[in-house]
Amino acid sequence: MYTVVERELELKLILSPERSVPVPARLSYRTDDPYAVHISFHINSEQPVNWTFARDLLVEGVFRPCGKGDVRVWPSKVNGRGVVLMALSSPDGDALLEAPAAQVSAWHERTLRVVPPGSEGEQLGIDDGLAQLLAQ
């Protein structure tokens, strides 16, 4: 059995400095995949667009720029309020998304209470599996 921590929120897809489009999204964290966060973007299609990346990227990205390649995350301010920007790149295209920092942080705090940093490996049961394998 595993635990799921989810949060629905509205992100903004930044099209230009003057224009953005709201994008409903779901942040999801599962204890059976303790190193990852999952984001589902609900756009006008039959299936949501799903991204999975390291939980540490989102934790760190609330405070300072991080990430390389396909996923980059950094904090910023828009009209005096804190936001988290996420730049996502894939062969299908690039997207710059803006998320409310307070909502992302509150959700992340819940994930960190469920699985504290540094204890992710315990969720996978690797030590138990190795012990069973070596006992045989």
C-alpha cells in the first residue's frame, strides 16, 4: 500500500511577456515512487500531458534556480507575489509555466512530511529485498 499526495492548481502557460494562458494541473507524489513528482496538465485533449521529474528539483527550485536540460525550475516574483517558474523541453516543444509559490510550497511540505528528505530509499524496500535474497 502506498500514499498519494495530490493538489489541483491552475498554472499559467507563458506565451510572451504580455500574454499567458491558464492551464489546470495536478501535482502528484506517490510513496511508491519516492524520488519523483508527477504533474498532469489538463489541456484541450483526450488525455492529459504528464511530466515526471525529480522531487528535489521542485524542492530546490522554490528557493533558487536548478535543473539542466529538459526541466529547469526557479523562483521569481510577479506583481509582488512569489511564483515558481518551470521550463519544460521535449522533442514536441518547449513550455514555460508559472505556478503560485505558496501553493507549490504547501503541497511540497505535505510530501516532505509523508517521506522526509533522505528516507526515500526506505520506501522502496531495497534493504528488505536484499536481506531476503542474501538469506536464501
